[in-house]
Amino acid sequence: MRIGKFASKFKVTRDTVRHYLDLGLLNPQKKGGQYFFGEEDLADMEMILGFKGLGFSLAEILKLMSCKRLTGVNSEEYRTLYLSLLQEKKNSIDKEVQRYLEMRAKIKGIIDLSSNRAKKGGKTLGFPIAALSILACPLCQGRLNISDGKIKANMILKACIHCACGYSALIEDGIYMDPKSVRKRTLPDGRKWPTRKEFLALVSPQYINMRYKAVDTMIEMMQEEMDNPGYILALDPCVCLFLMHYIKYLPADATYILNEVDPEKVGAAKKEIESNYDHDNFAFFCCDIDRLPIARKTLDIVIDYFMTKRHAREKDSFVIAEVLPLLREQGLVVGAYPHFKGSSKKAFSLPANLRKYYDLEELQAMYGELAVEEKEGIDLGAVLVDNPYEPELLDKEVHFHVLAGRVAAVSAQKPVQLVKEALA
């Protein structure tokens, strides 16, 4: 709906809606110079009005909305921020008990509800026995043998993995670990990988809004292109950031695969999922992407959530080329890609091995080489990058392109090794 109808629905003025747009509280799509408000915007407005009813200032609401868009409403960061703001408001209300008694009661109720959820005991997730069928040796694609297993509720919590070719791995605390891949994750300059709280503190709401819009668009494409996926592989530098937004749409029977070489990051993601979500079908891997022990043509969807750039920096290769053999015929690839537009390309000095990944035409050509047909593609517009953890983009204007592509029939595909060599 357009701005007039949107304002009327919530009984506010158009100027109020425009003010919220200017502040970044609302983040609708814009087509042909006109704002169009969808279901997510309606939900956002409901939240904004709900927060206003609790006495929060617009600055405080913006913090909550930004945190929600980055981490999701079930994250520890969101809950901590929410509770801290609520507690500050409670202290203020206590000074004027008579005037704010009704509001104080509402806030106390929300605090109790949120606190009880935080204290609720979590379940224990392991590697699903049902997902053993997708495993294969990453070196020879042979059968993997499992021994010394500990199983609980149809999930493997501990086991030894080996292949006749000499490959070996283990499952520890429900996480599949490749000893040759496990390592601490750091930024390219050696700094510690930032927490979501640290990221949120340094990045503007406008940049977070653009990333959130990319997630929302990716989810829409996934729902439109595939109804009942069985196995979904997420290539997410933050392990489960995309999942926090997608999980409410995740089919009950689908198995969502998370992967990261840093066992601490995988373990933290696993604990968060165990504590906050009801879905049970997850497979946690601690492996290099080119050593994922997944059989060819078993995955239904691959999600590239800003992983292309990081993989190119670390491995000097296109991450989709690495995982393409794992996708079944007509499998779906969904990705989000920051890129430069027009003459702005000339204004940037990028490492040579990263340049082509910021050129949309070259990126689409790489997809073409892999015989992945782009079914949907949406450019979300420009944003100024103020993320200090992306130094090559800092203070530069980039566009975000979201695409959904289908793997072509076998007869249309080139041998994967030849494609990798061509893209190198």
C-alpha cells in the first residue's frame, strides 16, 4: 500500500510516516519514486506504536528496530537491549508511581515474560540420524563409516568418522568437525571477529536497513521458487544471522545446515538455537567449504548470505563454484551481493582478487559459467557503507543485488573443475 493508506490505517499523519522514514524507523521498498508498504512494514509500525505506548523515545525505538533487523527478536542481543531499556524506564516510572502506574504494570509484565523465556532450559541438538544419508567423503565421495557413537533422541552427539581413503573426522557435542579445517576465526587484519553487539554499536541504521532488506528479499525469493526444500545449506559469515530471520518460514521437515571453521562460533550458534527455537532439524558443521562432507546433488537450496567476498579473500575462488556439485538438478541458489555501479567503480582501489566480485556483470557471468540461470534479480539501491569491519568498502557507496538462480539440467552444465579453472 502507498503512504496515504498506510498512514490512515494507523491513524497517523503522512508527515509522521515521513518522519519515521527519515529516521530509519520504517524501511519500505521504493519503486518509481513511490514508497510501497508491505506486511513487514505493517508489523514494524505495530512494533513502533507499541514501543511508543510504553513511553520509549524515538531514539530508543530506533535502537530496538536496528537490533531487531540485525539479529532478530529472539536473539540474546535484542533481549538484553530490550530488557535494559525496560528496566531504565521502570526506574523512571517508580519516581512518579501514581502517574505511570498503568504503564509500569505493562512493562513489568513484559519483563517477567522475557525473563522467564531466558531462564527456560534449552534442548540438546545433535547431528540428525535422518541426515546421515547426505554424508559422503569430501575427498573421494565414498561412504563414510561411523563408530563409537553416542545417540540421544535420534541425534548423534558424539562419534568417530572415517573413510577407506584415509579421511577422518568426528562429531563432538553434536557438531561435525573436520580436524584439518578447525581454526579460530579472525578479521583479515588479525583482529578478533566482532560480536553482534559491537557491530550494532558502530554501524548506521541505514546500513543495517539495507542488509535487512536484502534478507527479506532473499526469503521472499526462496518462498516463491521452492515450496518444500529438504536440505538447505547456509553460507553465512555470522553462522546463523540469516537463520534468525528465516526460521519462522523454515519448513518443519527441512534440515538447515550451518557451517563455520571456528568451533567457538558454531558452538555459540548451536546454543542460541537450542535455547530459543523449536525447530529440531539442524546439521552443524565445522569444516572448510571445499571439505564439506556432503554427497553430490543432495541439497535443495544454497544461501549465499554475503559469503562470496569473504571466501574470495581467503580462498581466491567463487564460493558457489565450490558448492555447486552438492546442489541437485534444478536446485536453488539465493544470494546477496554488494557491488559498485557505473563510473563509481573507477573510484575504488580494491585488492585484485576481489574486484570481479563487486562487478555485477562479472558476477552474473560467473553464474552463467556455472550454468546457473538467474530466475529473479532485484537491485535494492545504494547505501553508504560505514562498517569498519569492511575496510575496502568503508565510506563508499555500494548497491545491493539479490538474486535467485536455478541449477541447469545436467546436459547444460560444464564440468565443475573446468569452470573453477575458468573463474580462477
